[in-house]
Amino acid sequence: MPSTYPSLICGFLSLMAWAAEPTPVATHPRQAPLLALQAFDGRIYAQPAQSNHGVDIFSYSPDALEWRRELALPDVRAGRHYRLLDARLILPIAGGYCASAGNGAWERVELPDAADLLFEDATLHEGRFFLAGGGPDGACVAWRDGDGPWKIEKLWEQATRFSPRAVTFLQTPRHLSLLASRHPKDPPRTFIAEWGAWYLLHYVPKGSDRGFLFDALPRPLPVLNALAPGSALPRNPQALISRAVRWGNDQLLYLIAIGDGTMIDEQGGLYLADLATGDPQTGTTFFGKRLAGMELARDIKVVDGWCHLLLAANTARTGSIVRSRDLETWETLYAGDFAAPPLSLAILDGVCHVGLDNGTLLRLEP
């Protein structure tokens, strides 16, 4: 198994590890794995706690040194991640989304005719607000201009395509793409191997030649190979883009997660992608390249021009936190043991926090 220590992963890492050990500050009330963390308004939000009874939103306050439940949504399912959009924290849910402008206050927005749709991601692009998800009949995108009426584009109505769910937006200021699962209604076993497990659909503001808001070339495998070369994404329906964040003006950083995000694709790692035009099989799309030595990247946070990474092998209780301003020279903030496998990272007021598999939140003292 590859080492989790950056000094062994990449010879160019600077071993300036902080001396202090991570300090446990609070345990999630559900003791659920902290699969994802999001800093917002002086608090840290855990991935929504889903149960058979609904969804709970918990935040950690460094002032109170405890987790607090800010919102309970009975009999509701939610997407896996928050999005920071226009100074608001957005959580996609079944039938719509929840939004907070801070102070622990939340507003629930329900879309018309969308009760049976589970939305999984949200974004803003060129004045439009988008939600991606799916329902009993397959994948869809809901969108609106400003305060205008909501519209829903049904991806399952596109010719020759069937997608159960639209999962993740990939976005730069001049381009928006959508990752949607690819699954024919009665697939032969060889279908995914030959054609790919996902669609990467590109946003066309005025509609494509076929009249679709999100469209792409009919054969997705070359595009997926360009997006995440060497990873499990192209042919594994359980692998998906994770932790996608913007780097600079027109580049993206992202990882490949497996399933619910507890596991990472260790053959993938950290990708840096540019928008470019390839051959006729790919067209204009995102071309990703793996950053050497970062195969164990598990979470990414970009704050104040710094790229922070949490590195840890699947199920390992050792790991490291590194950061860089140029993605070439890396400073090690911590390398060592954790009480449980580390899963997620948050930066709040310049301080690193790590979420563990056992629900414990750690603070890394500078």
C-alpha cells in the first residue's frame, strides 16, 4: 500500500510539519462518519445527517465547542454536499433546496411539480440558478433566471440517452458541465465497458442543435478518459467526481470518490483540469491531468490562494495535511496518526479541522 506521508509520496514536499498534535474538539451527535465538512459563517457544517426519519443539518461552533442541530427536515432526502453560492450556503434536497445566509437560519424552497425529484447539486452560472438531480423517470436539471419561473429539462427525453440521475456540476467562469450517470434501461453487460459509465454534458445557453440545454457527443468514453485519465471513473458507475473546486481563473481541481465517499479511487488521485478543444471524439471539454504523488488525496480546500489537501489511504489511520500556492512546492502541516481514519477537511479562520470516520472533529493547532 502506498505511504500516506507526503515526504515519501513526493520528494518535492517541504517537511515543515507543525509540532502540535490534532486536538479533538467535539463528536458528532450521531457519531456518524464526517464524510464532508464545509466552513461557513464562523461554523463548520457536517455532511447532512440522513436517516429513515429525514435529514438533520448540524453545525459546529468553535465558540460553544459543540455541535448544534440547526434544521430538521422530516421525511426528506438530501444531496450529499453543500454549495456556497452568492454568500449563501445551499443544500439541495428532494423537491428543492434549503438556503442559509448565516446565523443558523434556514429557508426551504420547494419547486413546483418537483416533489418526486431528488436534487444532488446546485450552482449559479451567467445569472441562472441550476439544480441537478433525478426522479422515477430519470435525470433532470431545474433552472431559473433571477426570480423568474422554474423550468425543468428532462435529460431522459434526450434522444438515445437514459440517465437515472444528474450528480455533479463542473464549472469555470466561462463553462458549465454536468456529470450524469449513464445507464440504458436494459443494458447488456458489455455496454458500460464499451461506452462508459457517465455522461459529461455541456451547457449550451441558447440550446444545442438538438434543442437541449445540456448536450454532448453521443459516445462519452473518450470524454471521460480525458476528464480523469487512469481513474475508475470512465467505466465504474460507483466512481464519481468529488470535491471539485476552482483553481485560478479557468482551472478545476477534483478527486475521484467511490460510492458514498468513504472510499477514494487510489488509482485516481488529485486532478487539475483545463477547458480545451480536442479531437472530434471529445470536442471542447475538460482535460484533466493527475498531479504526481497525490494519489491518496482525500479532500481539497482552496482558501486565500492556498490549496490544502488531506492525504490518507482508504481505512488508514495515518495521514497528512499539506498545502501549496502553486501545486508544485508543498508544505506539510501535519503527518502522523489519527484516532480513526481521516475523511474530510475544513479551514475555519485559518485553522485546519479534520473529520474522522468515528464522528470526531479535530482541530490542528498552528
